[in-house]
Amino acid sequence: MRRTLATLALPLCAALFLSACSLPTLEFQRSPDEGRPALPPRPVAHAYGPPMPAGSRVEEPGAEEPREINTWDVVGSLRPYEGEHDLALTIPRIVERGRIIVGVDQSQNLLSFRDGVSGELQGFEVDLAREIARDIFGDPERVDFRFVESASRMDALERHEVDLVIRTMTVTRARQQDVSFSTPYLTTDSRLLVMRNSAIQSVAQLPGRTVCVTDGSTALEKARMYAPQSRILKTRGWADCLVALQQHQADAILSDDTILSGIAAQDPYTEIVGESLASESYAVAVARSTTGLDTDGLVRQINATIERVRDDGTWWRLYDRWFAVYLATPGPPALNYRAEPPPVPPTPPETPGEEETP
């Protein structure tokens, strides 16, 4: 009897197993939302994806009105001193210190970045800083580089944390109220950088999308002006914009083509698109002269270096080294000086002689 029951149970279990396996799989794969209205598309990547770049903020379309960027009605810089002069009298603090302190970026590829292998700072703007040191000390290595963020460049000058800033700083009339500028050393065009598989070819495709810029840059005002129907992702640096673009947290980066070329060099899946939105010129920034601190001599000395690298071919060598693969150029920007009498360098005070006795 026991064997008979076991014998009958085997076919019964097999039948039940086959019956269970033959049930329609649809019953197990049916969505609990079947029959309900379709869910909306998944929100933008920054809602559920990787974290946004540290310190970044999103500005909603139309939240801020664009401010005018006056780059045409700017005051010319100070002319260099003519002939030989004593640097200990024109830039005494720097000569006494024995080095010049320069605020730069450290992640702006081709312009000012830290080499991943050597750990050394490199780029067009780093090389320009070394040329300034060469003319002051006869040694291009006597530079103390300090990292400054885009939004805090002028604060670093005002607090005298650096002697000068070389960090893609556009000369504008508003900025000239706060800092002194050299004559321009580089001219750029504002364009877009997008992923190659993107449908974006110009600002006409930006409405409803997200544009990345660095906070405090002139690109922020351009984004507000040329992409008023787009969200603006404001970051602390352009490297953060590249990360945001790669993580689909931004659809385009709006910046100057020299900056964009450095970003494109880091990611072959990106490309620069669109016509030029505006042309701007970069210059070296120096704190304005105040009581007890005359910086005019430093501005004149920087301009002497800019003139020298234009005349001896150094400017072209630097440009070809860093940008020729990505950009074309008509050459260095025109010198821009204000009208003033020929500057006369200060002279050392005369040593009083011995009084004559009758």
C-alpha cells in the first residue's frame, strides 16, 4: 500500500508541476500599473543620477535678468616705462620678496592646468606668468602660483593674497572699477560645447535644456542673454561643467573657445558648435592702487612683457603649442593704452652731500 501511494503521488506531483509551469507568464510579469495612465518621462539626470558638482547651483529660466557686459567702452591700460629703469623702485615689494605671486586656475586644460604625470602647472597662462617673472628676475621659475576660483579672483587681489591674476579674466568696464588690467594678451569667441551625439548645433536648440557656466564669469550673463528659456547650471570651475556634461546633468557648456578647446581635448566625444556669440579679450588683473600701495608700476611692467612676447615671437610659439590644433587666430590682440604723457620711471632720491664749511 505504501508503495502504491508513492507510485500514485509521483505522477500527481509531476502533473501539478507541469500545470504550474504552463501557467501564462503574463500573470507574473504584469505591471501593477497596468491599465493606469502612463507615467511621465523620467526627470532630468541630476534628480536621480550622480550628485551634482560640489558647490554648483541651478538657476531657473528667467530667474535673473542679464546684465550688460560692456567690453567695448573700456579704459586703456598704462604704457610701459621707456628705456632702462630700476625695478626696485617701480615694484619694490615684489623685488624684495624675490618672487611674484600669481593667481591661476589648476584645472583649465591648455590654459592653466596641473599635469597628471609631473604634477607641474602648464598652459598658455602659466607660460605667460613665467615670462613676466623672466623679465623681472631673469628667471622664469620665480613664480609662486596660487589657485583662485573664478568667482573669487577679484577678492584675492583686493585682499592682496596675490600680486596679479591670470585666469581667463575678460576686460569689462564694470570690472575696471575694481581692478586694474594690463593690455589684452588673448582674444576669444564665445560658443557652445556639446556631446557629438547631441542635436544641439546652436543656441536655437537650447530652450528647455540646461546650460553650464562658471559662476561669476561673463559666460553667465551670456547664458541669461542668449538662452533665456534654459536652466543654468552654475559651477565653481569649467572642469565641473565637463563632469556635468558627461553625467547628462547639462546639455551644453557656454564659454570662450579657448576654454572649450581645452575641454574638448579631454573628451573626444565632445565638439564645439555654433557661431560666435561675442568676442572678448583676456588681460592680466592687478589690484588698484591705493594709499600706501602703488600698483601702477606692476601694470606697466606686465605690459612691457606682453609687448616683448609679441615682438620676439614668443606669443606665437605659445599659441601654436597650446591652441593651434583646435583654433585659428589672426594673431595677438591689439595693444590698448590710455592717452597719457610718456611715463617717467621714479628715480632714487639724491644722497645729500656733506655741507661745505666756510
